[in-house]
Amino acid sequence: MASFNEMVLDSLRQAGLLVSGDREETHGSIPENYERIARLWSSHLGKEVSPADVCIMQALLKIGRMQGGCYNADDFLDAQSYLAMAHALCETRA
């Protein structure tokens, strides 16, 4: 059985694969995609939403799903990947 630290690192690697795979080919670059979503959400809500906000809210959506249902590993991996993207988007704006 893998150690706890190995399990954490494996989870992070799996989440990393979600953002480094074919999605960019399908949806365009991550920063451009989240910039576009942020503009749409900002327009709809009538208040400024940043690309990092979009990622954080998507992570919260996954966390909400975790609270209402059965264990689903994909929810954890998706939430991690959204938070990692939020971190990277904030770093590029700092």
C-alpha cells in the first residue's frame, strides 16, 4: 500500500494531467478560456469576476457536489485542478 505522502502526490499528478492534456486543444488556452468565461460572468452578474474567481467558483461547485453525494474521486481531482489554475492565474497577474 502506498504511503500517505505518495497518495497525495499521486492525486496532485492526476489533477495536473487534467489541465495538461487534450483540453487545450479542445477549449483553447487556459488563460484565454478563463478570461472569456470571466467576461461572460461579469456581464451576467453586473460585477467584475476575474479568471481566478471563475476557477475558485468551479472548485466550490465540486466541493458542493462532494457534500451532497457519494464519494467520487473525480470531484476531488477536478477541484484540485481548478484551484491550481486559480493559483497560476493569480501568479501571472501579481
